Amino acid sequence: MTNEKKPSSVSVETAAGENEAIAVVTVDCFSGVDFEKIEINMEEMFKSGVHFGHHKSRKNPRMNEYIFGVKNGINIIDLQKTAEKLKEALRFMEQIIIGGQKILFVGTKKQAKKIVEAAAKRCEMPFVTERWLGGTFTNFSAISGRTRYLREGQEKMKTGEYDKYTKFEQMKFAEELERLEMKMGGIKNMDKLPGAILVTGMIEDNLAVKEAKIKNVSVIALADSNIDPRDIDYIIPANEDAVSSLKIIMTYVIKTILAAKKKAVIEKEASLKAVESLKNKE
């Protein structure tokens, strides 16, 4: 990849009031990336280990078409197929964003959490990096009620509305909000179901995939050599365990989403100008 700087920048978000501040530290592992220069490149993907699958004994036969061969007992993912499928997935993501919808980033595996969160925040997209809460999609109204409570509670902390309570009560409120922030902070501003989910661990986040299929939310996912791809609408054959692989794939995703958001703004402005022009003519 291109132009990374060390150390990564760190942002601190305060979710509580003056007396009981809840500091949430986020490391931006994409802080040194020049997204304007990023292009899909098989050589860069090779250097990042995107092609390394699992041991041949763990291969899912349904991934055969994406496997180039076996080396030292390890399945090697065909990077040409990866590039093709990645482009398809990115084109779909662009359509989702231009259409005014969100993409929910999901990555609860230990090595994926920080990368997924940093990528989602870069794109201003919702994310889940802790345990998937059952009913996030299938019981969205209940989840929305809890996220609304979280938002309102954090706002009350900031404005001092809890100052009328005792120090002990304020501490309890702060602890409750901290727990909620950990569980659902990434989706607290998600006011409707997303247009798609982007999954970095199909096995670990299978419940998210199941709920997405039930609610007809499109599934975009990284798929390693041991994955059953049947529930994936837009597959990205890739090593989903290595940090370097996850990071380069998410870099392509970030570039696509940021560009799509900019394109959506330009198209909206052009549309407004066209309407205004017609009004003037009348």
C-alpha cells in the first residue's frame, strides 16, 4: 500500500460529562494513506498476503473456482479472481452510497476489530466490532429504542442534565452509558436498516449474515478458502485472517465509499441547479 506514517493518529471521543468522562480511544490505522493514489493492484495484494488461504484439508469445495492451487499444503487464492470480484463488490458499494443508503461494517474477530472500526469511521458508516446483538436487524425497532436511549443519555451528560443527581447516581448513569457504547456505539446513529453489510469474518459473524438474509439486506463479504460462499451476494475471495490483507482490502473500500459520497453530493447539486434553472425559465 501507499504512504503510511507512524505512529497512527489517535482520536479521543468523550461520551460523558465533565465529572465522569468516558474516554473512547480510537487508533486510525489509515491515517497515512493517500487514497487518491490507491488503485487495485495484484502485486500489492500479493505483498499483503491476500492470496494465502487455509490448509488444503480445510478447503470448502464451493471455493474451488477461486483457488489457484496448493503450495506447501496451503490453498492459494487466485488473485486475478480476487481483483475481478473486488471490483464488482466496489461497484455495488458505490451504487449503495450514491443511492443514499449506508453500509454496515461488521468485523468481530480480534485482528479485524480496529481495522474495521477505523475504516467505518473514515467513511462515516455504522459498524459492529463487538458481539453481534441478536435482533439488530430482525428486531430493529427494539434496538433503535436502545440506541436512542444511548444518544439521549450521552447528550444529557454533555449538557449537564445529570448534575442534579448525586455523584453516585451520576457514576451509575455513566457506567450504563459506557456499557451501551461498547455494545452498540457503532450503530447508535443508524436510523434504518442499511443497504448492505460488509463482513470480514463469515464464520464469526454468521448471525449477522443470517439476519441480513432474512431482511433482504445485501451481503458483501471477504471469503477465505474454508468459507461456504452461498450466502454472499458480493464475494471478495481473500485472506480474512492477516492484518495486512484486511487492511489493503479495506483501503480499497474506503476509497470507493469516499469517492461515491463526493459523487453523490455533486449529482445532488447538479440536480438542484437544474430544478432552479427550470423554475427561472418559467
